[in-house]
Amino acid sequence: MRGGQGAARALVLQFTNCRILRGGALLREDLWVRGGRILDPEKLFFEERRVADEQRDCGGCILAPGFIDVQINGGFGVDFSQATEDVGSGVALVARRILSHGVTSFCPTLVTSPPEVYHKVLPQIPVKSGGPHGAGVLGVHLEGPFISREKRGAHPEAHLRSFEASAFQDLLATYGSLDNVRIVTLAPELDRSHEVIQALTALGICVSLGHSVADLGAAEEAVRSGATFITHLFNAMLPFHHRDPGIVGLLTSDQLPPGRHIFYGMIADGMHTNPAALRIAYRAHPQGLVLVTDAVPALGLGNGRHTLGQQEVEVDGLTAYVAGTKTLSGSIAPMDVCVRHFLQATESTPQESRTLGICEATQDSGSFPSSLQKSDGQAS
């Protein structure tokens, strides 16, 4: 409540000795915050006759919005794709733990599962704001089960599905509810996928293309139907080919609707994507890049066997595999590690990375990047 009694009573914090991104440059400035909102210090002093209640010295560090993670399957022993009796407490635990890695909002992600899992889990993951208690939940990311068998990756084949005659009703019957859903990953080459994309988009749900053998034409048609995102670019899709670049070709396609922008997730953990591939994607379409962790429940636990939905995952060093195979099964790198690896691989500056979709989130559009507002902006 801006300007109300509640806001007036809240403490005003002044962050000093910090660097803040302004106009593409890192400047040394102070930052005033009250009740989670960034203040204009001139208005604070001249209109309210107030000064800071507390000062916090940042020691010359960069003060920036928190990271978002739109694809995280769990962590610290919590598996979002397990239908436990208290899913909410597991989500809350992950929300607390990822704060220390700079993540202030995220999309809990469910991998391909049987319908009864979705029906039990989804109502227990409500959208909620973040704060000192933990990162905010933007909504659920449903990765599957409407994906390609050929490019299923770590998703269990037994639970994959295709669209039948009543495509969108099939999807609703599978998930049970879309009330708390923010993103759905599907393969656009599946029959009737375009009517599903249109229906989901009409509900304000972001459709992401992934785990797919789609050619570029099918991917472009999916974008014309409303898709705006690509799930972990390069992974679980046809490799780039000079005569048909597949989904990867969307980064430079000239067949997209006017004003339509495509965003793409990348796992910059040093295992899923070669540094050269990171550079290629970033230089081809820097404004669309969104770093994701694709972290699995083994995040933070070390070597050994863990779960990911209906399958077992084996962690060996820095890599997670489907147990007994060499199929990559998500990542065990937290977001801050991914950001550092991305900066090193692409030789980008922190100023440049701030323009990417790795900080903050907006819930009212199909795009993820947003800007940090100085006056009455949301502090992460």
C-alpha cells in the first residue's frame, strides 16, 4: 500500500557502498527500500521528511534483482514430481535454500508423470510471493508428458502421452487442473498440438517447445499459434542442421509474427551445453536467453542415487544420469554457478547479463525479462 499508514510505519533501509546498473553501466549509488519497494530518496526526504532507519554497507558489491529459475525439478532431497502427503513443505524447503544462491522466484517443475501424480501435486503448489521466508513461486512448469518418445531424455517412456481427438480435454484430464500452472513444455510435432497451444495461450499459460523432433517449419507454426519459449535449447531436440536447423532455427527465423519474440532456456552448468554452443546462441539472439538450472532433487546432496519423478538418478561428480545409463538427467548446479559459468563462457560483463532473462520475472506476459524501476519498483 503505497503512501498508506502501513508503508509509513515500515522501516526504510538504505543500502550504501553498492554498485547498481543504470543505463547499461554499473554506478556507485545508494539504494533506499521500504516494505520490499525501491524508493525515490528525494521524495522520501522532501515529501515525508524521513531518512533511513537502517543503513547496510554492501562493501562495493553489485546490488541487483534476484535470479529467477523457470525450470527446477527439486533440490536438497525434495522431488516436486513425487506425490507426497505434504508437497507444500517440500516446495517451501527448496524456496528457502535457493535464496542463498540468489534465486528469489522460481517455477517448480514436474517431469513426465502419471495423471494421479499431477492430480495430487498440482493443487498443493499455489502461486505465492517471496520474502525472507523463501523465493516466490511463480507457478508450476509442466515438462511433459506430451513430448517426443525419440527425444524423451530422462522422461519415463511408459507415461508419455499424445493428443487424442479432444486434444485440450485430454490435457485437462491428464493434469486435472491448470489453476497454478505457468509453463507447459510440449512437442509441437504431435498431432493437434497447435489447438492445444492456442488454448493454453488463451489462458495466459506460456507454451514452451521441447523434447521434440520438430523441424523448423513445425516450430515456426507453433510460434504462430502462440508458443513463446524453448525448453533447454540444444538438449532433447534435433541437432542443428544447415538445411533444416529445427527448433534451434527459431533464434534467427524471419517467419515469426511481427512483434513476436522467442525466448529460450539454457542449462549453463558446464555439462549440458558446450561453451561454444552457449556463445552461438547468445550471439545469435542475446535478448531471448534465459538461464535455467534444470536442477534435480539431488541438488546439494552429493554423489549417490536419488529420485526424479518415477525414475532413479545417479550422481557422479558434477553429472546426474538416469541410473544405469549415460542419459543426462537434469543438473546439480545452482543458479549462481550457472551464471558464473555463462559469464566466463561468453566473456560477457555483469552489465550485459542483466539484460537477459535471468533476473526478475513478470507474471502477466509471455516474456520473462523485466526492468528494475527506481521509483516504486519491486525490490527482489
